[in-house]
Amino acid sequence: MKRVLLLCSALLALEASPLTKLFEALKKRPVTQVDERLVQIMKLQKQKVSDRFYPQISLFGSLEHYNSATNLRPVPPTEANALLKSHEPLPFAQNITRVGANASIPLFVKELWDLQKKMEYLLQSARLKKELNIYKNEGVILGSYADLGYVKRLQEALEATRRSLQKSYEDLKIKVQSGRAAPVALDKIASAMDTVELKIRDIAQRRAGLVAKIEGLTGIEVRNYQPISQKNPIKKERIFALLPLQAKLQAQKADLKAAKDRFVPKVLLEAKWSENYAQKDVVFKEDVHRGYGDIALKVVLPLSKTNLTDIEIERSKLLQQKAMIAKTRMELQAQAKALEEQLHLNDQKVAIAKRKVARQRELLRYAKTAFGVGRLTEEEYLRYEDSLLSARADLAKALADKWRLLAQLALIYGNDLERIVE
């Protein structure tokens, strides 16, 4: 029997916790796949820049009509004389059909290397942003799940208050029937019970909203809440939330360098070939066909005032990005410091709230006894019921607040909550 119990315990330990299942489901849901698509788009944008290093080839065809005879290709005088002597058609006509291809190969375009680096940094930023969004949504799940715990504890407190009030109501009803208490006393207790019932309905509505919020992110409907525990501490090696911005900063630097490198001469190899046809040449009215092409090594030096303006624009964007990172770093450092202090204070709140619940429970026990022997009025007794309910609600809130604060701190430092809680 003991071995069976140990085996069952081991199987339960191996079973994934509800939070682990929710985190795993999150990574497969559309909310995460949207970010994955953005990463794929950024990969294609990077590939698009790389494609500009390859030859650019285009095909063309045209039907051309001129008001006077025009050459299918340039013809030197010696060639024209030779054609006339041999009675061969001259490559001149009014209607010409051309079919051919153009090709351009960038042998050296400094700007393209800068743009390629820019896209590498933007791709890195997109990947980091995807990872950060996963952590952010994990925090939402953990916070909502912790709120379910708050709702459950508050509902248990309300149900305990309802049972306590119901018992007091039944005891008081006997006194009213025997003439030892005024009927209005029952109305006061009943009114308090109605207030509790309304709060229970409010809690049920809130729970439905939390379940829907979690289901929207994970596709899983949470039916039962299990207590949360922390299995690993938060690693505070770096402020992860800054990494996407820092990658964008490097991309902006590459943008500025690309704007400057537009003044670097470009070396291009260009080629063109066309097959040219005409039905009636200008002399013999015979069909004529000539092929014609060229290849050229070009050096292009852009000298545009707009390039200078582009440099200033990119420099301003770079300074703006640096200022944004500095501002965000200060905010996140202050926020992390505040969260750590709040977590420390929240632990103290939990300890105090537990003591308060114990004391209020004991005070309520004495109050019920005093109320039973007529030493307390209905209003005084109900205040003790409210005090215990309030103390239990404070404890439930403090317990839930711990996980919300932990989720925010984990997000700043880029910790996967699946590693931290269960």
C-alpha cells in the first residue's frame, strides 16, 4: 500500500502544473504566432536587401513607329555602302519591332552593406520583441491566475460569513418567536446576508471575466485553481526590456552610415541586347533583322542636396533613439527597485494579514457568544462579521499581489515565468 501511495505521489509530481500548461499553450496560440509572422516578414525584408547584390535582369519588347526611316542599330557609312553594293536591305525602317533584355550587376555599392547590417539588427529586434511579448503575456496569465486565487479565497470567506450569519439568524429567530427579541433584529441580519449574497454574485462575475481573459490567450478554460508556488528565483543579469530598443539603435546607426555612404561612388556593370526586326527597309522594301547590344562598366557618383538632408534626418533619429533608451533605462531601473521594495513589503503584509485574520476570527467567536446572551446589539455583532471578512479579503489580496509584482519584475529582467512559478 505504501508503495502504491509513493507511486501515485511521483506521478502527480511529474504531471505538469496548471500554470505550466497555460504557458505552454500560450506559445502555440495566435497571439504568439502574430509575432512569429512579424519575424518571418523581417527575415524576408532582410533577404530583399541581400537580393539587390544579385544581377537585375529585365526583358522588354516594343512596337515602334517613326515619321521617317530610323536605324535598327547604328550603321557606319562603310557598312551602308557595302550593303547597297550587294543589294542587301539596309537596317532602316519606319516600323520596327524590338525584343531584348537588360541586365545590371552591382559590383560595388557601399550603401547595400550598410542596409544589410540594418536589417540584421531589425531582425534581431523583432526576435527580442517576440520573446518580450511572450514574457508579457505570461505575466498577464500569472496575474489573472493569481486573481482567480484571490476570488476563490474571497468567495470562501463570503461563504463562511454567510454560514455564520445563517446560524445567527436561526438562533435569533427562536428568540423572536419566543418574544425575547424584536422582529426588526431579524431584518438586520437578513439585510447583512443579502449584502453577502450580492458580493458572492459580484465575485462570480469577476471570476468569469478572469477565466475568459486566460482562455483568450491560451485557449484553455481554467476550471479549478491550484495554489501558486515559486520554484526558482528571478535572474537579474540584465534589463531585458531594453534589448529590442538597443538593437533598433544599432539599426539606426547603420541607417546613418548608409546615408553617408550614398556619396561613395557606385560601380555597376550594365549590359543590353536586343533583336530588331523590320518588314520593309528604306531602300529595297525587304525584311531586315539585326541584333544589337552593349556592355558598360559605370561609375556613378550621386551629388544630391537631398542626401545631405537625409544624413541630418538619420542623425536626429539616432539621437532620438539614444534618448529613448536612456529614458526607458531610468524608468525600468526605478520600476525594478520599486517592485523589489513592494515585494518585500508585501511579504510583511501577508504576515500581518494572517495574524489579523486569526485575531478577528477569535474576536468574532467572542462576539457571537456575547450577541447570544444579549450583551451586543445586532449592529455591533455585524461589525465583527464585517471585520473578519475584510481581514480575509486583505489577506487574499496580499497573496495575489505577490504574483502580480513578481510577474512585472520578471518581465523587466526577461525571465520566463515557466521557469519561476508553478
